Amino acid sequence: MFSIIIKMKNIGIVFPVLFACLIGSVSLAQAEPRELLVFAGAGMRLPLNEIGERFEEQFAVSVIYDYEGSGRLGNKILVGQTPDVFVPGSERWAKILKKKGYITDYAPVAYHTPVIITPKGNSKINSLKDFVDENNRIVLGDVKASAIGEASAAIFKEAALEKSKMNVIARGVTVKQLVLWIEGNNADASIAWKADALQSGKVRLIEIPEQYNAVNIIPVCQMVKATEGTSQYVRYILSPEAKRIFKKYGFEVVE
């Protein structure tokens, strides 16, 4: 009998220890870094990559980015591919998704300013009117796939320039694609975001007159099914620290 009592006592001691170990392992699993999926316009890759790294360091939440043209990303959401946060290249998709009930709200963080870009050393194009010279090879953003495509269309409309008179040899789905084509001297000109032109350093930049330009607001959209992690990310991307990162890469920010 004595030996049995001793064993039962030992079990009584061992079980709480095992239970504590199990709880400890569950807590450790829960403490592992979480993940956020962010859909973002391709023109914001550099600042958002750095913002994601700093956010992970501070909050132990890793950020996975899906970079594409804003139109493509917006349509992904409409067919059911829901990210935690959406950062499109213009306010248009924020308005569409809010109206359809996919996002709760959005806030502006920075601006996308369109500029004309040409290969360095190429002086064939010096203003918007040169886009309608059929001798000039033009590449533009796809209107349905990218925010820069929408902005370009608005600029030409405001400047009363007919796209039918332009020698458009290709349309890109992202602004990065347009910049690469111009860097490689595959066309004489395009319209791209100013920040992308500055980041390139390999293209010639021509400002577009203010009366014709179509400056876009870059909004940060919080999806309907928000978590504390997504709220933290939205607050961080709107913080002074994150805005300094945007400025570092050539963006004008919303103060």
C-alpha cells in the first residue's frame, strides 16, 4: 500500500509539470510572428519593403506583399482574393471597394505625381504635344490594369490630345515595366510616376504642366475583416516614421 501511495503522489507531482509544459508550448506557438498579406501598387515596392521590415522588427508581424497594377489587384479582391491591407496607386479603387463593402475605410498617405520620361540622351520628346508625333514610339500604362494608365488617359484628355494619333507600341501593366522599357531605349517616351523616375536614375524626367497633370492620392485601405495586426500596420504606415521612408524614395507625403 505504501508503494502505491508513493506512486500516486509522484503522478500528482508529474501531471501539473506536464500540463505546465504543454501550456508553455502553446503560448510559444501563439507568440510566433504572425503574417499580414498586403496588396500594393508596384510603384511603391521600395518604400513598402522597408516599411514592412521595420514593422516586423517592432511588432513581430511579418508582412508579405503582392505587387501588381492597382486594377489587377482590385479585381483580385472582387473575385474573392482578400488581403489584410490594400495600398493602391490611386484613390479610385479605394472608392470602388468601399462602396461594394470590401473595405471599412481608407486614409491618404502620399501622392503619385505623373511625369514624362524618355531615355537619357533622347531629345525627341520635350512636352506632351510631342506624344502625337507618329514618328515617336510611345509606351503607356494599361488603363484597366494600372493607376498610371488611368492617370495618363486623364492627362491626354485634359490636354486635348488624341490617343489615336499616338504611335503607342506597347502598354504595360505596371509602372515598373514602363520605366524598364525606357531605360532599355525600347521607346522614345512614356508617362510614369515621378518617384519611379527618380529611383531609376537612368531616365530623363520632364515635368507635366500643373493644369494638365493628374496627381493621384495613395490611400491605405483597411479591409472589413480587420485584426489588431492589420490595425497596427495601418497606424504604422500613416506614422511620421513611415512617411519619412516614402520621402526617402521620392514621394510627396500627406502631412
